[in-house]
Amino acid sequence: MAAIVWLVAGILLAAAEMLTGDLTLLMLGAAALGTAGVSAVADTSLVVDAVIFGVIAAVLILGLRPLLRRRFGTPPPIPTNVDALLGREALVLEQVGAHAGLVKLGGERWTARPMDPAEVYEPGTTVSVWKIDGATAVVWKGP
């Protein structure tokens, strides 16, 4: 009978986790399911069940939960501002050389220079942004 109570508690706690997303209720639900398994195999008293539940819950909350929160808790960073321009394609508007050049990047006109100072890109060439140096796009003609 105790195994069924632990089973129902585990299922309810795991289902309630969908409302919080904190992983705490999921860990408690897993501990209740583990206790249900032990209680079903070995006829244990309520005190032993509580100790088993406490140990499993402590291990899951203190051991597994931090790992899962680090892995799944933070969304990947979204590049913004000039970081969002890296790797994008630009159209050469005026010849891009070591000391001067102009490209159209994201609908705006940017001063540009080549990554390799020996390179020169003619108007109409499509280049990739390697980095942004101040207000200048450092570009290269990719593969």
C-alpha cells in the first residue's frame, strides 16, 4: 500500500514540475518514485521509507540538479550590436584596400578594410565580416 502512495506522489510531483520549471519538484518526484520501488520490493516501515526518500532527494537535489541547471537552465547568448555582424556578408561599394573602402552591411554603409592588407576587393564583390574594429568592418573574401 505504501508503494502506491509513493508512486502517486512521485507522479504528481513530476507533473507539477511542468508548472515551475525549477527542477526541484522533478527531483522530489524521482525520489518518491525511487522510494516506491524500494517499498514495493522490500516491505519497509514508514520511517525507513522516509529515510530512503530523504537520501535519494538529497543526492538528486544537491548532486544532479545543479548539473542539469547549468546545462539546460541558461539560454545561449544572442549576439547583439556589432557582435551580431560578425560572419555576415557585405557588398563592396567602393574599392576596399589597406587604407580605404566602403561596404554595405545590414542595410548600412560601413568603412572597411581587408583582413590581409595585401588584398584589394573591387566593387560588387561579396565579402564576409571577420571583425569590427571601431567603426570599420574588417572583411575577407571567404572560401
